[in-house]
Amino acid sequence: MAKGYWIARVDVDNDEGYKPYTAKNPAIFKKFGGRFVVRGGRFEAVEGTSRARNVVIEFPDYESALACYRSHEYQDNKKVRLAYATGEVLIIEGFDGPQP
């Protein structure tokens, strides 16, 4: 079964205001089987535009990734993010086929 992923690209406008959002997320993600694959870290935008912060969260499957995003826990916490950051979140199904 293919895994599900959140891919988030974020510019934080207020680091102090954003901290409560990041503090609550691990417990929310864990409830749905999520784990961080990328959380910040060095990067180089070799094509296109970028944002200051990049995050990839892996879930057991696509449905779990969607359920986490749609959960009341995340939707309540998302309000904090929206007040202090600008960005995009993409939920995508991973590839589960043969590799080259």
C-alpha cells in the first residue's frame, strides 16, 4: 500500500507566534501515524521559487494523511499557523510501484 505525504512550504512571519503551532503538531501527527521525513534543514532551490521552510510528513497511507489534515485537532491548530505564516500544504499519495 502506498504511503501518504504532506508536503508543506512555509514562510514564517512571526517566530514566537508560530511556536505553539509547531509544539502541538507532533502529537496530532502521531495520532494518525505521521512522522517527519523533512523538517526544515538545509536546501537549495535549483528551479522555481521557494519558501524559507520545507516539511515532509509521511503517513501510513493517503487516507490517514487526509484524515489528519481534516481532523478537528489539526484544523484548530491550523488557525495558529495562518495567523503567523504563509505557505502551501499538498497531500499526495506516494509511489508504490517498481523502481528503475
